[in-house]
Amino acid sequence: MTNAEVIARSAAYEMSVYARQPVAFVRGDGCELWDADGKRYLDFFAGLAVNNLGHCHPAVVAAIREQSALLLHASNVYHTPPAGELCALLCRHSFAERVFLSNSGAEANEAAMKLARRWGSNDGGGRFEILATIGSFHGRTFGTLTATGQEKYHTGFQPLLPGIRLVPFGDLAAMAGAVRDETVAIMVEPIQGEGGVVVPPRDYLPGLRALADRRKLLLILDEIQCGLGRTGRLFAHEHAGMEPDIMTIAKALGGGLPIGATCTTARIAAAFTPGAHGSTFGGNPVTCAAGVAALRALADPTLLEHVRAVGDHFRTRLEGLGRCGGIRNVRGMGLMLGVELDGPGAAVVSRCLAAGLLINCTADRILRFLPPLVITRAQVDEGFAILERALAA
Ligand code: PLP
């Protein structure tokens, strides 16, 4: 099939919820993708921070092959080895002592919010309110949508969930002032992704930790986009020298397969007793085998060092663009980078696509760069040759 044929069939039969680019991908390898017409693209997008290891990482593909020949699914009524192995690995590499596995970021956050409420209903003295932030993105389920501080995603879905309130992001005083008697948890992204690659002040996460401790709140960090090596540390909160009570991850964890994980301490996890929560496909053996292979590769200190070095190079190249193409500022950490433009960025994205480079625009005027973490300096430079022309056009 050609690009046009794939696109025509999608248009005829798929619900139209995505503003899609006019291209159909059929193959990927490392930082490169090929469309149905055989055209090659360089990837500065990584499937929206999923393909952190590049496309079809050999260790992930081998793990999927091996596990899929053994057992595809058994149900959470039983145990299977890969789920426990993945949870053990997550605990070894983080503050966590217990993990709940699901299938997406929204589900990981939904579980985090339910866990906080469940903990609040008992250990938390009946408290239930969750404070989230303006500009955030936490998912599309009703709970996570309510915690998503962007009006455009709410349109037509009201009434949303009670007991969730939005507070300005990056503003410690506003968060402290918002805490009420019924507040049980604070939920934030260490760096807002969808909201426009917004990095909070350095004292924000340590300040939230102190506030949570002072007011006996649970601090939930959504590391779904910024976690798993993206910022040059395995988890973004490591830069701030603090730990959350609950952390959610998804996206890159499955190496390209759908997965979500809600990570916490044994003390908080005790609020989830058998029957309190669950998911038919959560902890699926094939996804978890892929996750084990992916997490081993993502936690490799050599890869994380590479992210910091190539991230510095990428940022220097972005700063080198100066005022070219109406750039106002450069922001982000590691290989989670953005530039704010004077006007909408959609045309720049289209020109890059036509020239064989995948980039993204979020929050209307923020060009967002989330390349695979394995990208080389030479590939960054190849992409910048296209980006410069697209910005200048
Ligand atoms: N949280 C953050 C920070 C995200 O960036 C996303 C997706 O972009 C989600 C949650 C939702 O993840 P999913 O689309 O897998 O449900």
C-alpha cells in the first residue's frame, strides 16, 4: 500500500480524534523511519517519547520474540515471571518498593490518583482532594483529564470529576496556599511536556516535597514523558535531589509496547488491597519482557551520560539558531527540549516533514524535540540542516 492508500482507509474507518501528519510509517530502525512510499525520515520525535531506545531496539525485539513464543497472556488471576522481574528492576532503580502495572500513562496516573484517595480514606484521615497544575497533561480518562490543566481538552466533557483542583505550575506559594483540610495529594510533572516543555524553578520539587511532608500529603510525580532517561537521569526528579511518594511512568518503559507503571513505597501501597484495583492486560508477559529489556538499556549509565552530552550539543545548536525563524527562547533538559516561537509552529513541522525530519509542535507555538536517546551528534547535525531551512522559509 502507498501512503495515500493507507491514509484514505484510515480516514474512512478510524474515528477522527488525531490531527495527523499526512504520512504512514511502515518500518523503523534506530533514529530512522521509512514511510509506505519508501521515503526515509530522521526522527527528532521518538513516537512522543516512546522510542527512547530508537526504533526496533535489538534487545527489545529479541525479548518480545522469545516471550511471545512461550506465553502471550495468562490473566492476573495467576502469576507470570516477566511482571515480577520488571517490578523488581523498577524498584532496584528508584525509590519504589511496590509497583502496579497497567497499559498506558493515563492508567498509571488513574491508579496513582485512586491510590492517593484510598490512602487518604484511611491513613489520610478521610482526605480526598488532589491538587494538580495549570498547563499539565496527565491523560484522557475522566480522572486524569480533570487533573489536566488545559481548557481545550475539557471542552464538551463537563462535568469533570469533583475533588481535583488546579493551581499555577512552578509556584510554591500558590501550591502551599491551595492546600485545604481535605487535600490529600499534589500531582505534578517534573517538567511539563504537552504544556510546552516548561521547566519549573530549581527549588520547586524540593519545595513541594517539604510542603507535602509538612501537611502530610502524598506527592505524585508524573514522569511519563520526562522519565526513563529523557533528561539525562533515569528519572527527572533525580536532578532535584528528592523523592516522590508515588511516581508514574509509561511511554518508553515498554520499548515501543503499551505499558504503564505506578510506583510507590510499601507503606502507601498497603492501601491497595486485593480487589481494590486491577487491569486485565496489566503486567502482560510480552509487554513486561519488552519492559525488562528496555529498562535495562535505559538505566545504563553510559546511555545516560550520552543523553547529557548529546543533549548539551542539541541545546547549543538550538541556541545557535538565535532569532532565526522567530525563536524567542530555548528550554528543557537533556533530550527533552523546546523552542518558543513568535507564532504558530505547525508550518515549520510540515516543512520539516516534507524534507524528511520529524519534529513536533505543542501548545501552538512551542517546537518540541524528543529524539531517541541513542541519537548521535552527526544525526543531530543532519536534522539541524533541515530545521534551519524550515525555520528560514
Ligand atoms: N502524562 C504525561 C506527562 C504525558 O505526556 C502523557 C501523554 O502524552 C500522559 C500522561 C498520558 O499517557 P497515555 O497517552 O499513554 O495515556
